Amino acid sequence: MKEAVLQNRSGEALKVADLAHHLHPFTDHRALAAEGGPRVITHGEGVYLWDTEGRRLLDGMGGLWCVNIGYGRKELGEVAHRQMDRLAFYNTFFKTSHEPVIELSERLAALTPEGIDDFFYANSGSEANDTALRLVRGYWAAQGKPERQIIISREYAYHGSTIAGASLCGLPSMHNLPGLPIPGIVHAAAPYAWQAGRDNADPAYGAEAADAVEAKIMELGTENVAAFIGEPVMGAGGVIIPPPGYWKRVQEICRKYDILLIVDEVICGFGRTGNWFGSETYDIAPDILCMAKGMSSGYQPISAVGVGARVAGALREQAGVLPHGFTYSGHPVAAAVALENIDIIGREGIIEHVRDTVGPCMGDRLGRLAAHSLVGEVRGIGGMWALELTSNKVTHAPFDPLGSVATRVRNLCFERGLATRAVREGLVFSPPLIITEAQIDELATILTGCLDSVADAL
Ligand code: PXG
């Protein structure tokens, strides 16, 4: 009966009901009400979404950086159905396990960078990062160094929206609630060449940007630092691409001061940069690797923390209970869906498609926009790209107020059938990784038209 009710409600009725009872993430609720309610999405197929107005959208964001295999893959629903019938839930606490989580752990051990062989499960990227923090602090305490508690993150980082996740973020807006960031989390400068007015292809900039991490360690005292956390490519902060030598030098610094390296692969994992993990793309050997999003292509909420031998070994040898876990850690349905998603990415050659087609094609079509009067820079890798808009191509100044032009372009893109995100004075793209050349052309054509219209109106 409920299904019939859901299917019979008009778009207008749904908007009204949503306004009455739904509090949304990252939403200005007054503005939402003034606009008469949210866009209500009805279904998706491939790289496209449809809303209750019957409008088709090319999803330039892959949901929220996550629908790597695209929408409407029936296999995942079938796997979920079978698993729910067989065992819909059981926990993995207290020495218990089940087949989907065991198989998923084996599969992840084979896929992740060498040395990452043990997996702890959660439901979101934020929970994965919270878990990583608890594991590294627990590790140092077990080593007799409980003073090693500080986690170094970076400006412009996005690591989540729990209290610890938001604290790890380096975006000032994420600290816009009392009490944040929590003590023990600090931020080093990011390798953000566009903003620094530097050349991102310059190895000297790569080394300098990495030295900001060393400077932060010195300021804090090496004996107090537990770990450094970073996204291989910063995603929500605006697709900030590490300059050459950056990750090599950051790793040297971590090793020099015996600081653990947590790599947040929540966006970069599962093909986004043209390899299974961004750690492969940038030759990173993490102690801990956090993953979510593309792990299930968003078909189920699931995340994992891959743990290297150093921390996992200490955990395994330690007597007593690790006091950490979530009811749904290693949920059997989510694990079964993640396994099927990983199979699809592998057997359909999606990683190769990103490397050989999506990356070069996005680079070419978006790259042509670098000459546009509003565009200062186009950058990206694989299936994650950004355009920086600017009022001055020499000084890199944004528009006034900050973000006003990017937001106008974003809004027009939605009107003309392209979903994208505005970040500061930029636009970011992370489409489903199955996107074809023709669909990339469509994306670029809509985007170019919107940039032209906004430029004409300014
Ligand atoms: N790490 C990274 C690198 C992320 O991008 C998280 C952790 C947190 O994951 P959960 O599943 O807890 O949301 C993310 C999430 C945006 C946007 O506006 C990006 C994310 C989340 C919400 C909005 O681009 N990334």
C-alpha cells in the first residue's frame, strides 16, 4: 500500500511534504522554502537522472562523487535481494562473521596497495576516518607513547561531517559550529598552486608544498604527532591535484619522524583517478587507507578502513577488546553489493576506460574551456575535474562576492540538464566512470553554453 502512495504523489505534493518534515544536509532551509522545495529525483539510468518535472539531467557529479558504475544496474538489486532473503543482518561483533564480509575482505586485500591486508568496516567515509583516528591513537598508546595524539590534516581537505570528520576538514565553513575543530587536529597548508599563484607542474612547488607538513610537525613537536591524513587528490575542496614530487616528499617526512600516514581514498578509490586507488596513481604506501563511496557505487552505504601490517599487527597481538565498532560494521547486504560492484568495475574494464578514455577526453573537452573569458584554469585527472573561474586571469582573483559567478553557472547548468557542483569560484565534475565520449561532449557543450550565457550577462 505504501508503494502505491509513493508512486501516486505528484511532484508538487512531494515538495510540500519534504518541506514539512525533512531536514537536509548542507542546505539553507530558508532558501529552500523560498524556492518551493527541493528538486525531487525519481530515477536514474547510466549517467542520467530524471526529476518529477520530467527533466533529464546528465549527472556530472556521479551522485556525490560515488556512483562509479552508473545508475540502474540490476545486478546489484538482485544480489541485495538474494542476500536479504538468506541473511538480512547479523553483526560482526563478539567473534562472529558471515560469508559476504569474509569474501569482501579477501577481495579488498587483493585490490588495495601492497601491505594493506586487514579491513575494519563502517557505513560512511566519516565513520571510516573516525575509525582511523581511533586506531592510530590506540596504536600509539599500545606502543607506550600515548602523547602521540595529534593528527595533521590540510587546509581545503574534506574528511567528513561527524565531529572528528568535520574537525579534520580544512574548509572553514565546516568549522562553523561551536567547538570545532576539536583539540588534537591541526591543518597544514595544502598544495593549491592556483591559489598560491604557482605552477602546479613545477617540482620545486611540490617540494615546497610538502615542506609545509614538516614545518607543522616541527611546530607541534615530533613526539606529539600521531598521523598525517590526506586525500591523494583533494576532492570536495576543489579537485586540488598534487604537484610533482609532493607525495614522495610527504612520505619521506612521515617516515623521518615516524608518523603514520592515513590516506583518505573515499573519492579517489575504485577507479576515480584511473587506478583502483589514488595511492597507485601517486605511488603512496599508506599505513591506513580509508574507502567508501565508489566501494559500492553508492548502491549501499558501506565504508572500510584498510590497515597495514604495522598497525594491524599491533592490534592483533594486543590483549583485550578493541572498544570500537558500529552495529552495521560489515553489513552482509552492503558487503554483498560492494562485492558485485567491484566485480563489475573489474570485468567491464572500467578502470582502463577511465585511464584511456574518460581522463584524456575530459582533459581535451574541458581543457578547451581554459581560453574562455571566465575560466582561469582547468585541472583534473581520470574522472575528477575542476574549472577555476576568475575575474582576472593574471591575479587569479575570484568574483565579488566570492562564488557568485560559479553559482550562477551551476544553476544554469541544472536548468539546461547538467548536474554539477560549485566550489568557491570553481565548478567540479566527477561523473559516473562509465561515461562515454559522446556523453562527455554533451557535458562540455552544456557547460560551454552556460559559461557563454553568464559571461554575456555579466
Ligand atoms: N572523505 C572524503 C575524501 C570525502 O570526499 C568523506 C570522507 C565523508 O564521507 P561520508 O560518507 O561520511 O559523507 C567524503 C565525503 C561535496 C561533498 O559537497 C563531498 C562529500 C560529502 C558531502 C558533500 O562535494 N565527500
